[in-house]
Amino acid sequence: MQAYRFALDPNAGHEASLRSHCGAARTAYNWAIGWVTASWRQRCAEQTYGLSGEELTPWRPWSLPELRKAFNEAKKSDPRFSAWWQENSKEAYSTGLAGATAAFDNYTKSKQGKRKGRRVGRPRYKAKRKAPLSCRFTTGTIRLEPDRRHVTLPRLGTIRTHESTRKLHRRIEAGTARILSATVRHERGRWLVSFQVEVQRDLQRVARPGSAVGIDLGVKHLAVLADSSGEIRHVPNPQHHETALKKLRKLSRRVSRRRGRDRRTGQKPSNRWLKANAERNRVQHRVANLRENALHQLTTSVRAEYAVVVVEDLNVAGMLRNRRLSRRIADAGFGEIRRQLTYKGRLHACPTIVADRWFASSKTCSGCGAVKAKLPLHVRVFDCDACPIVLDRDENAARNLLALAANTAVTGTGVAGDLGAKAPKPRGADHKTRTTRPGHQAGTGRTGGANPPQQRGKETRTVDRPPASRGWDVTVTDLSGRKAGDADTRL
């Protein structure tokens, strides 16, 4: 499965149709969220009346077939849809309903502990001015035109592309590619169409089979590469945002002097504000495009040359809390580099080894293996205390990462965690990031006690739970000191 993305050049009519389809997808999503949660709120209200069991309103399902059935019944009678629902393709509404189904499934799995990552909250409505414009087509006429400068989509018709589609068109003519779906999206001031394609392709061979490289990412140098032949290469950091920062500040001051939008009072922006804001957005979009192009060039060249790539498991979200380096770290795109190296490695059938987050690559000597107790960030030279090695700290870290390639048993794709093998912990470290502060120890004034203070004056009891697949519970909290009947009801 592979995606081919092309920029579009729609005319005024196509622009209006694209926005209408994306708006229809957002409206269908909001309708599904409201339709499902209405039964939840109704059950909560009925419980306050003393109802229980079968007397309560039944739960509404959120599977895609059930949502489609309910939406088809409501769109003809509901005044919100009856006047205009026929103007758009059915795929626009299916996009919104499928998004609502995925949102409820993610929320349920997160509450049950079956979903990795941060906890997911209940689905919320999408705002008209903030929701990204996107719509997916899975049926109907989806094709590339023979002139390789137009694409045809259901109900939208034939739209001109900003670039040639020959890269995908040649594969379709050769019979090695088949289009499954198409997604239109407005991003960085442009309309884009992405084709999900099933591709038959041979595995790409690397230029140096059996070679390995360790990559240390940083701000001074975007990447320092140490390969198995002993060569050290420094990839300079282009710093696209830093280069355009002076111009962005000038344009931001110009925008602030114009009369902008005020949603509190309903004030509309002036034409001069719209013009200045569009000019500033063009600079931001250019910076994002240049960064994306530079990262693709770096990861493609690395994957085409080396068979095994070793990278670090960086806590990028934590690094962004450093107010002095957050702008430069975000501009470098550490997380995007690792993502591209991973999926491009699959195209070459080559592993990607991810070092443990607590592996001290910068503090460990690449010669003797001694570990320094402290190495502040401002110290850019590694001077070993046990041997006479003195070298740049980034080069030392890259060499240590390269050494992991020989000590790691690679299985599958070789990616750490759920994607394959994980690099060993050289020092036996077993630390985990603490997400919450330990409880306060009663009577000691210290944290981390085993006996947390008792909560007085509060009693919590669970009233009603839906089936396990719903992941929804209602908790009624009675606060002491209040009169009877003044209990708080919290959902």
C-alpha cells in the first residue's frame, strides 16, 4: 500500500464544491456525535428520576452501518440536511460517519486500556473555523486522465493538477498499481489529492549491502552519521525557520497593526488584514515545504546507502519544554526523521534499530566504554576520564549508536517496541518516565508515601455502567454539608 499525493489547481467552481464536500463531512461527523451522546445524556437524566435497568433509554450503537442507517433516515426529515444534502456525494457523509465511529472506538479502547499512547477523551464536535478540510472517496469514478494533468473524482468532476501525474500513470498503464481510494485535503494554502494505491514493486537494493550507520540528531548539526567503514559525516542543519524568522516578525507586526477578526463582538477583518495575513501564511507554508523536502532528501539518501540504521528513541515532547531550544528542536523535526527512516526501511527490506531512551550515548566513551557521571549540554567535547580519547560529543554518540547494530538481534523490521527488535540496555537501566507526582505522605511532609491522606467529606459511588464495549460510566458524588437533594452529578 502506497500513497501518491498531487497538488490541485481547482477553478472557482471546483473550489466551492471541494469546500462543500468537506463541510458536509464535518456536519455528518457532528451529527453522529450528537446522535450517540444524546442517549448517554438521556440515561443520566433518567437516573436522577429514579429509573434503572430496562426502564432507561437503550444505548445507541456507533458502528458505521448503524450510523449510516440512522443518518439516511434523518437526512430527509431533519431541516439541517433536507435542503442541501443532495448537493454532495454520499462519500462526503460517509467520511464524517467513519470518523465518528473511529473516535468512539478510540475512546472505548483507551478507557479499557487496550489503546497505546495518551488517554483519549470523549469525542467532541468539530468547529467550523478550526476543523481541517478533508474528504475521502472510496467508490465512484476515481481515475487519472490520459493527459496526465487532470484527475476525475465523484461529483467533483475533472480537476486540473498542479504537477504531472506520470509517476502513478505509468504504473497504472503497466498494470502494477490499482487505485483504491482518494482523499482531498486543504493543507498549507493548497488543495491536495492523495491516492491510496495497491502497488506491486520489487524490493529496492541498498548501495552498500551489509553496512550499518549510527545517526545522532542534534541542533548544531541536523545529523551526525558514523558508518561501519569508520567514516564520520556531518549533515548541516538548514534552519529554515530561523532563516525566515526576521521576515516573519516583520509580517506579524504588520498583521497586528491591521483590524482583525473579533469573534466576541462579531467584528469582521479588514481587507488590509486579510492581505497581510495571507502574506504571512505564504512564508510559513514555504518554511514547512522546505523543511519537508530537506528531511525527505536526507532519509532517502541514508536508506538508499546503508542496510542497517540505528537511531535514538528521543523524548521530543519533553525536549520541546526547554524554552531556550524548543523553537530549534521543532524546526529540526526529529520525530519526522525517525518516522521516514522507519517506513523507507521497509521499502528496502532493511531493519531500523531504535536505541533505548535511557541509553547514555553521549556520556559513554566509544573507545573504552566508560560512562561519565555528568556531561552538561553546553560541553560539546567529550573527554574520557579513563582513556585519552577526546572528540566531539555528537561523533562519540553516533559511534556508540553504531556499536548497537552488532549487539542487537534483528527480527522483522528491527524497529524497537511494537515494530520489531529493541536494542539492549548496556547498563541494565530500567527507568521509566514518571507521569504523575507521588502522593503526599501524611504527617511527614514528604512525597512518595504508601499511605496517602484520606479524603474526608466525599463519597463516590458508581450508579450505572453501559456494556463493556461502551466504555462509559456515570459517577454521582455526594458532598457532605449540603442539604438532601443537593448532590452534584458529574459525567
